[in-house]
Amino acid sequence: MDLQKSQLDQIGRLLQSSANTSAEIAEISGEDKTTVTLLGLGFTLAITGFLRVLNS
């Protein structure tokens, strides 16, 4: 996988945004923060991987 620094920065920002959103969802819904964060990050990584495959 040959990712450029800007692409790595974008992925880092995407994962951080996903983690922040998951934490807010967990707070609002009252669910376990760890579970919601892991699910959110998992979906984010799956969608990111799918989009990378489409762009290849």
C-alpha cells in the first residue's frame, strides 16, 4: 500500500472524526462508549477500504 503523507493525514482525520462522533452518539444514546466507538471505527474502515478498491 503506497499511501502518500497527505492521504495518511486524511485517514487520520477521518478516524479521529469517527471516534469523536461515536463518543457523542454513545453519550446521547447512553450505550457503552467503547462498543459504539469500535463499531463506528469498523464501519469507517470498511467504507474507506471499499472506496479505495473502487478508485483502484
